[in-house]
Amino acid sequence: MMISTPCVVSLTWKLNDGQNRPIDELAEPVEFFYGGTDLLAKVEEALTGYGPGDSLQVHLEPEHAFGDYKSELVCFEARALFPDELTTGMAFEGLPAGSVTPDMPADAVYLVTEIYPSHVVLDANHPLAGMALRLDLRVVDVREATDAEIEAGSLGSSPLAVLAGSTPPGGQALH
């Protein structure tokens, strides 16, 4: 079976940044719903018509991957608002109660990037925002999607699932 909407595709990949430095390698196949929200649009576009055993390379500019890095998504909040056991790389959904930075998105996931005695630096950008990416994909299998998968438009993964197992430079997991 060749990849076409809707179907389920099993992929492995090697993910590198724009300078070809390794970010992640997924050696075991992972299934994604093709024709829904599981894969980035440019990845789906590139996969069209491929089948089991095929390999391809996809170059993604930031606007086709995780967007440009936005400095306005970085903020500083008082250290006292956070738990005592705070480490760099921890993620929080939304800002903590008592935060004072205006106009920050309430539904964003904020990563702790720096910890100081008086404040904490939080970043709501995706860890790969602003980066060009090179993705070496291998199609392991393609199957028909079930009615339930078609109705859901997903296998339950996030829209960023193509990189669900990725680790950005610095070693912090993206999931």
C-alpha cells in the first residue's frame, strides 16, 4: 500500500538541525495517522506516494516546523512562586498563580530555562522553534486506517508527534 489520505504509516527517523548536527534518532517504528493532525503538513506532503521500505529526506524551515523563536514568549517570575524542587527543563502548563508578566498565553507550556535566587526564566517557545531541521525518514509500513482512527483524525498523538521522541540540543526531552 502506498501512502495516501487516510492511512496509518509506521516511520523511523533521524533528526538533525540545519547544520546536520544530530538531535534524535528513532530506531523503532512509530505509527502516525496520515491525513489528520499527527504529522507536520510538510512531512505529510513529502510522504505522499511512498510505501514500505522507501526512504526520503525532508528539510523543514522553522515556519514549516515549530515556527520562529519569539522572544516575547520568554518571561521572568519570582522564584517564590515555584516549588522548592525546581530544575532546569521542568515544564509547567501556564504561569503559576501570582505571576506578574502581562500578556503571556495562559494555555502555553512553559519550560524553566534558568533558575536564580530571586527569579525563574520561563520560555513558552517549542524547544525546536527557530531551527531549520533535516529529517531522514524511513517508511516501515503503511496500513488502512480504521473507521475510529479516521473519525478521530489522530492516533492520539499531538500535532507535533513527528518529533515526539526528540531531544533538542542540550539534552532535554521534548515530551
